[in-house]
Amino acid sequence: MPLGLNWREELAPEMPFHLPSYRYTVEDWAVMVSYQFLAPKLVVYEVVIAGEVTRFHWQGEVDAAGRVGEKVAPS
């Protein structure tokens, strides 16, 4: 997340089988992070980044080792 911006953090509504999700917002940007309740070495964070004005949308996963995988949106 860019430095110097005042990001707002809030708990998002819980999804089934997930711990509470976190939503970070600033201006027209939103970042949603959620994860399943698993052993720390098995956790996979689901991340969605969206910018309303630019219509930017990215969705992917980050595993406990820091590897990033992009999810392709259905066409």
C-alpha cells in the first residue's frame, strides 16, 4: 500500500469457513484480505485490490512463504 496515505482498516463481514476479513480503503481504492483458519505454515491469504476510478481489479493469493499467485477472472 502506498506510503503517505491514510488507509482505513475495518473488519469485513465474515465469509463461511474464514476468519474475519480485513478491508483497507483510501480514496477510491480498496484492498480486501481474507484467509482460512489453518496452521501458520499452511495459510493462504486471498487478496483483492480494486480501484473504482481506474477500474483496476486484481485478485490473487499469497501463501505463508510469500509466493504470489494471480487468479484469472472468468471471461
